[in-house]
Amino acid sequence: MTDLATLLHASRRAARVLAVAGTEPRKAAILAIADAIDASVDAIVAANAEDLERGRGTLADGLLDRLALDATRVAALAAAARELADLPDPVGEVTRTRTLENGLELTEVRVPFGVVGAIYEARPNVTVDLACIALGSGNAIVLRGGSAAEQTNAVLVETMQRAIASVGLPAESVQTIDRFGRAGATELMRARGLVDLLVPRGSASLIETVVRESQVPVIETGAGVVHAFVDAAADLEQAIPLLLNAKTQRTSVCNSLETVLVHRAIADEAVPVVVDAMRAAGVTVHADGDVEGAAPLGPEGWATEHLSMDVAVRVVDDLDAAIDHIERFGTHHTDVILTEDAAAAERFLAEVDSAVVMVNASTRFTDGGQFGFGAEVGISTQKAHARGPMGLPELTSTKWLVRGTGQVRA
């Protein structure tokens, strides 16, 4: 048995304890993690500084931003953990009941998956979010956070393990396999029977690799080629601040705006206003000819996830053309229509096939914390099991409990 297999067997044992531990011990573990993070802020920031120093010159600015932790961001991790601890426990929730004619009583209840694996990169905040969501839903978790954040993640996991053990739950409820490198990630993807579910978070190439190579069931958290459609009936005074927030509030995340589509009926008025506002905010505008003075599109064209101060702008003939563009080039993550036309809004909501579809709101709200989940496992862009921001209920499965009085099938 390899060292990693030994670690995964320990995770399975921890998962069995967590599944029957009850709500209060698991909530106590999350609160203990929050307190331990607050008490360890200096050590966490110091470890993060080592990772940042090593990453400068090799990591893109967007990844460096995601990697960085300061005292404020560390405090936010602890605050998110406390918020999550206050949420309802999904484990044991009854989802369906039925009594058959023969008297058998059927009850469907939520149960933990068991052992959840996560593969991600340069996101130390995800280390804490995933650990707390796993505990809150009764799962053990195995983390592969990548070399970019290895020092930070090591300190975070050690801190969380001490906290979990302090309330009497297995320290192995949260484990990291960073020390096993890429070979560890490959073995994790092949650990069917030891790992029940795998969640990748990161670049499109990382997610595609996990989806393609994993022998463990995967929940796909997709890249975010996020669109805003400025309809003919848009209120431009409301639209401009919204577009700027969606693009510039934080550019390195998957819910940031990447493409603005403008209805041709108002293009002469709206496009210059949108472009001028973006440029004034420091955003580079890209287009393929519809927008005067715009930079050319990159090699991926309209399918580009910039994750930077760049945005694409395109004029489309109407609502149908906007929906067609989103279907062709989008990633089924988040898309928004800006309009005062209720009928157009309802059509957009109904016909755009994305995990989150919005009317007159910033796409930056696609987030587990903003949705009231405390934190998120990721934003699922698939259609099976879970879609959109994933919180506690999305890390549970179900099972049927059947209670009889001696019935036999004829």
C-alpha cells in the first residue's frame, strides 16, 4: 500500500465517524477552525509571503491575486467559517416519504458522500472553504492545492487539523496530498472506492484534465465566459455602474464579466457610453470590427476568459442573436440581461442555459457567500446533481430508509 493509499484509508475512517457524529460536534469543529485561524494569522500570512515570493515572475497577475492572503483576507476566512457553522445541517434532512399499500414505510434522507477530493490551484482560501463545507455536510476531504500555495496550505491544514482534534473529531477529516506532487493528483483521480467525489477548481485546462482522466465521479466547476446583454430597453444609467462592477470589482474570478453584447437598436448611443466607461476604469476593450478603436480579439476570440482588465464588446441584432451568441461561446456559468422590458427579461431567464441567469444585477453575485451559503465548494456548470454555487446540501447524496413489519414480495 502506498503512503497516499494509507492516507486515503484514514480519510475513509474519518468519514465514517463524521457521518454519525451529529450536528453539534461538526459545528463545533468549524467554529474551532475559525478561532484557530484567527489565532494563527501571523503564521498564515508569513507562509503566504513565501509562496508569493516564489510565484512572482512565474504566475500571472490573476493567479497572484488569488494566491495572496493578508490579515484582512485571513479574517474573512474565519468569518465565513462562522457564518457557515450557523447554517442548517443538511444531513438527515427528509426529502421524500411514502407509505406503500403493503405498509412499507419509505423515507429518503440526505447523507454525506463520504470522502470528497478537491484539486485546485493558487487558492488558499479554497482550502478553508472546502474543509468547513465538508465538515458541515459530514464529509472527510482530501485536498490537492498545488505547488503555488504549498506553504500556505500546509499551515492552514495543520491549523485546521489541530482545531478538529480539539473537539474530539478525527484530525484526518481534513488532509492534504500536496507533498505527493502531480503524481498524488493522478493517484487521487484513480482512487475509485476510496474517494467518492472529486471537485476540480481552477483553470479550464486543469478542469478538463480532471474530467477527462478521473476514474472518480467528478462535479465540473467550469470556466466563466460571462456575458451581459444590454437590451434595447436597458436603462443605461443603471447599466454602466453594473457593468463596471461586474468587470472591475475583482477581475481574477470566474464570475467577472468577459463579454458585453449590445442590442443594435441602441448601439449608436450605448456602445460609446460602455466603451468610454470601461476605458476610464482602465479596462481594455476588444472587438472584431463593430467597435471603433477597440483592440483585436485574442486567439480564442469570443470564447476568451480574460480574468484581467479586458472585456469584449459586440453589437448583436436582437435578443435572439444575444442568446445564440451566449450558447455558442459561453461556458454555462453566469449571464445577465440589462433591460426594463419584462417580457425580454423572462425570455432571457427561460432560454439562456446557464447555471445562473440574471436580470439587472452584477454577475459578481454568483458566489456561495453572496447566496447565503457561507462559502462554496465551487460553481458547478454541469447539469447532473448540482448546478451553480455549491454549498452544504450539494455535498450530500441521498439514501432510502425502508421500515417494514415482515412484508415479503409476492
